[in-house]
Amino acid sequence: MRDDMGMTIEDVIEECKVFYFAGMETTSVLLTWTMVVLSMDPEWQDRAREEVTALFGRDGKPEYDGLSRLKVVTMVLYEVLRLYPPATSVVRQTYKEMEVGGVTYPARRDPGAACAAHPP
């Protein structure tokens, strides 16, 4: 069932799947590259380990409140994201015919391609 102003329940479910799988993929890519980068630099690996151990203890369970105090780990994660971004491009697609800035885009088209073809 679709009204003219919204998405069908199937559209919403599909969008939720995209967010779920994209989130899993980007998180796994970040963690994988972080392990690779830390394995290449034992000094930063030691710094990150010491920070986590000092904050949570050797056998302690990381707590949510303490995560914001992980400065070295945060720096490492930001550097990995800078060096190896999980998504290099985002492709968007119209779900129905629409007009933006005087240009009409048909359904299921990438507006970015039209922008390249029709510069301002």
C-alpha cells in the first residue's frame, strides 16, 4: 500500500536492510584495517593497549562511560578511517520521477550522473 507522499512498508524494510548490512560491512572493514595498521606499528599498538589496560584493568570489562576517555584508541581509529575509508563513493537513486533545480530525473536514476552532464 503506497500513498503519494511516502514509502511502502516493503521500501522501508529494504532501507533497513541496507542500513544493517552497510553498518556491519563498514564496522568490519574499520576493525580489519585497524588490526593491520596496529600490527605494522608496535609502538602505537603498545600505547593503545596500555591506555585500555589503564582505564579498564587487565581483566575488566569495557564500560560505555569509559569509551569516551580512550584518546589514543580514538586517534588510531580516526587515522585508519582517514587512510582506509569504508566507502569511497555513495550512489543515490531516485525512487520516483522528481524535479530538482529545474532538472527532471526519471525513477531509478542516479542524479549525480545528470549533474555531471548538466553543469550549473
